[in-house]
Amino acid sequence: LSLFTSPPNCNFVCSICHGVLKRPMRLPCSHIFCKKCILQWLARQNTCPCCRKEVKRKKMIQVNKLRKTIGRLQVKCKNAAAGCLVTCPLAHRKGHQDSCPFELMDCPNEGCSARVPRGALAEHRQHCQQGSEQRCPLGCGATLAAEERTNHNCYRQLRDAWSERQARSRTLLLSLLGRVRRVHRSTNLIRRQLAQLGNFLEDDALLLDGGRQEAELTPEGHTGVQRQDVL
């Protein structure tokens, strides 16, 4: 409530949180509360906090007209104590906060924990000890702190970077060779199994052909024996 330029109407104040209504909801008994406040209240008991009448959630109504009226109330910036003199409608407060020069910001330099007003951030970054790192002006790609620039050697930097890259490439190559060997072994195993399966199928085919030939020849042989016996 202290952020408003003038005290808001008592009808705009929630009886549960005693703050200005946020997303106001009207109950069937006509009492109005913040949506979050009344839902938390109804989770414990299903009666109106003011008149104790039973409340059915389906009959609660969101009062958008009242919400817009409250959104037009003038408020001070939350950084008023730091020197910001801006006043704006409550609905626009967040937009102003995102550009307020008095809003505290974290220094973007890694390792710096300072929080400075947005308006002074650029100057802070220029003098920030954590932001003194710069790339090598000769183009080797190294990022150097102020104390490292004097003894920096581009040749040594590039040599170390090349060695590191070679080591990574060698590790990757060995890993790929290992995978190729495993695939080769699996392929040979599958070939052998297919060859065994082919031999097995050929043997079955020969057995079936031999059985068929015996079945065709046996009746004729029996007939010849009977004829000889008769003669």
C-alpha cells in the first residue's frame, strides 16, 4: 500500500491479505478477495471469510472491470527510496521496472558478485576487476587477464592448443576403431551362422529327396519278388 501515491479506496483492499486486490474474485455473497487469497482460504474451509456463508467455487466470478480500475491507480517506483521519482499506473509498473535506471542489476562479468544500479552498470563494467580479461591482440585466440599479458607467448599457446586437439582426435579415432572392430566381429559371426543355417537346410532337403525316392521304389520291388516266387 505504501507504493501508491494516494491511499487506495478501502473497497480495493483484500480482507485476507490486507493488500490491494490482485485478480479480484467476487463470491455469491458479493464480497471480493484476491483470487490467490480466496482459493487458499477455501482449501481450508468453504465459507466466506467475512460473512461465513457457504461458498461454491463454480459461482465465483472474476471482476475484470474492477481489475482494470485498480490497474489505473498511480503508484511510485519500488526504487523510490534509491532516488527514482517516476510514478505510473499500477498496470505499467512492471514495464517501468524493466527499464528503471535505479533497478539493481548483477554485474555480468564472471566472478563479480556486485549489484549496481542499471544506470551505473556500464561505468562499473569498465572498472570491474573481473572484467579486465581481453583477447590476445595478435590473434591467437587466448583470453588474458591483465597480469598474464606480459608473459604471454602466442607460439606456446597455439602449440598447446594443437597438442590438446591432437589428443582429442586420437581418442576419437581409437574409439571409432574399437567400434569398427566390434561391427566386424559381429558381421563375421552372422556370416558363420548363416552358412551353418544354409548347410542345415541343404541336409534337410537331401533327406527329404532320399525319403521320397524310397517311397516311390519300394512298391515296385515288392511286386517283382512276388512274381519270382510264383514262377
